[in-house]
Amino acid sequence: MIAENLTGLGGVADAQAAGCSAEVFLFPLRLAGADGGPVRATARITPHAR
């Protein structure tokens, strides 16, 4: 999957740099007859265990 034009990723990069785990989810919008379309992108940040 190719995801372009994502914004607001600074928080995800900062969390990873701090040792947290980051999962990114892409939920595509189904469009009949299309081979691409917009997605709702979300991220889950899990703090590292201390």
C-alpha cells in the first residue's frame, strides 16, 4: 500500500525516538471501480515498559 500526503507525523516520530512502539492503521474508503482512494490514517502509540 502506498500512502501519500500524510501530515502530523511528528508526534509518531517523536514517540518512536523516545522508545515507544507505534502502530499505523490505514482504513481505505471503498470506491466502486477505483484502483485507489483516500484513507483514514490513525496511529496508536504504546509507551515503553519501565
